[in-house]
Amino acid sequence: MEKTVALSEKESFDLNQLNDLLLSPVPGVTPITLITRFAGGYSNLTYQLTTSNKNFVMRMAPPGANIQSAHDMGREYKVLSLLKPFFNKIPQPILYSTNTQITGTPFYIMEQLEGIILRAHNAPKLAISITQFEHCSKQLVETLAQLHAIDIESTQLVQLGKPEGYVNRQVEGWIKRYYNAETDLIASMNQVAEWLQNNHPKEQAPSLLHNDFKYDNIIFNNDLTEVIGVLDWEMATVGDPLMDLGAMLAYWFEQNEEPIFKQYNCTWLPGNLSRSDLIAYYALITKRDLSDINYYYVFGLFKNAVIAQQIYHRYKQGFSNDERFGSLLPLIQLLGEKALKASL
């Protein structure tokens, strides 16, 4: 069960209007008695709506966010609504509202799935056995393969993006973001950017992409035997499925890697598949050609470095006083070096 915190003084919602909205589409539900916020996260805000007989989750963009980008709650609700009939490992979407008098910004409500999310801070404390972790990591791969097997044409999911040229657009876009946020000369990042532009992979048949598929966004049942939910669909689109796998690999750090990476995932704990085993298992299940998978892994590392660089750039520009952001440069350099080594 994920922990929630009390609302701050700045977080004020119209409970009566929320209840009026919720009671209509959910027969038998009792009124909301408490609203709390899920702690953590750096993107959209997520709240727990508590009633006497059922809990719900409300998602909304942070104050001042550009809702035409990754914070578009209407689009995220649309993804869930289109996907639910064909993939049951997501919460049931309940409603979407543009009534800004209720929360100050558009939002949507979905059912709350009860289970365990394995994170860097909690997984080491759960005494998970080697056998359990092996099963969990295989479950992640199997779930990703299920997503990639969905027919995007017959399900209308194809309308979520433009699959043609997806890899090239992503590579060029993230390289541009890097140079727009550059603060220090990092030779490895420059070399990786050039390598990505000169070594495009073979085009894969397009599929649905989650775009942030990792332990943090997966809910297991309480005995860790199966995945019951995939969360955070704000960046979902359609395109090359190996972009999803490459992003997952870029977060998949192993026991013998630099200690700093253990802060960001629990994949280094004993029992988890290695990256090479994860690749082999995905290939076995999907029968896809993974001869170019290294390209997608390198891009995933580069993209993670760019995200950190953007945060560091904002700190250097004086838009944040958070000292965590001010200490990101060594991580960016390390990711650049790792990406460069993987490209050789």
C-alpha cells in the first residue's frame, strides 16, 4: 500500500462537486470523506479519494504545467479508456472533468488498485527471495510483451501518435533538448549524440508504447505472484516497441554497477534478471529481431542523462534551490560515459 500525506494549505478542492461527479457513474459508492496526496513523484499530482466502501485515485497536472505536453489529463484518460477493453492490467477509468472550479485544473478519476509497488526505497526491506525477484522481473517482461502484442489498428490505439519515423523524431528531439540545456562540455554526451544520428536501427513494426515502463509504475498483487496494474500512462504513444524495451534497460541497473544507480531502481537486488537475460526473455516471448537492441539501450541512457541535464540547467538558471538538483552533474557525466561505452 502506497503512503499518502495530508494536503497542504495550497491544495483545496470542492468536495461537494467532487461527490456530485463521482456518485453518478459509480452506483453504490458512498461520499468521499478524505482526500490525501500520494507522496513522491516529479510529474503529475496523484490523490487518494477515500470513501467508506471504496478508494479512488485522482490525477491532475501540477500548477503552471503546460497541459498540451505530458500533463494532458484528457489524453491520459483517453489512453486508459481505449486500452481497458483489450488490456486488463490497468485501473478502470471513471471520469474526466474540465471543471476548473473543483480542483483548479482538469483532472480524471480512476479506481484504485491495491497491491505492492517495488521501489528503490522499499524493496530492500521486504525480504523478497531470489526466486520471487526472478518471477517478478519475468512478469515485467511478459507484461511489456503483452502490451506490444496489442493490435493498434483494430483497437484504434494508432490514433495516439504517428508511428512512422518515431525513432528518428525521438533521437533528434532529445539531442536538441540536450544542447538547449547544456551547461558544461561533456565529451561523452556529444559523442553519443553523434553516434545515435549515424547508426539508426532497422525499423520495427509499430506497437503501443508505455514510454516509462519500470518497477516504479507496476503494481503486483500482495504475494508478488502477478502484475495487476500498469500505471502512469501520460507519455503513452505508438511507435517502435524496442524504444520501450530500451528505456526499461536504461533503468535496469545491476549489482556490480555504480552505487549511485541503486537509488533509482531495485533491479540490482538478487534474483532479478540481468539485462542480457531480460533481452533474451523478451526475444523468446515476442520473436522480435533484437539485433539492434543496443541502439535502444544507448538512447535510453542518453535520454535519462538529458532529463537530468534539463533539471540541472533549471537549477543553474536559478529556478530551483533544491540542492539535489544542484548535484546532478556527476550523474549526467556517468550516464554519458555508460552510454558511450555501450555504443562502442
